[in-house]
Amino acid sequence: MKINTIPLILKYVRNQHGYTQKQIGEILNTTQQQVWKYESENPKTNQEIPVRHIITLAKLYNVSADYLLGLTDVPEPYPRSKDVND
């Protein structure tokens, strides 16, 4: 069985920043139940998180999307180009 680390990272970073699942649901314009599904380690209940939510959370937590996706252990976001709009 493959372990999906994304739910663990999402939950860890949320807790590190002091947010509840309900608060994150409001920020993402979704429900607490949906955030729970993103953070669920159970393959039967886990749902993939949309890219737009990864981007929002990366900005909120000031980490890179790669960090949230488990592609790097370095949480710092990459430097942004001056011509990129938010």
C-alpha cells in the first residue's frame, strides 16, 4: 500500500499555523468536511486537493506548492518574478 504524504503535510502545516479545518474551508470557499477529506489518510475517504487550493494554501502558509505536495522538504517559497501578478 502506498502512503500518501499530502494529507499529512496539509494537516501538519494547518496545525502549525493554528487554523481549524472549518477556517481553511472558509478560506478555500468549501466545507470543513471537504478539508477533512483532503487531510484524510484513509484511501477510501481521501480526495485529491485541487491545484487552486494548493496555490491558495501555499500563499496563506508562505510555503512552496512543492512542499505541500511532498516534492521537497524545504518549505520556503521560491522567489517570485517581478512580472508575475497575484
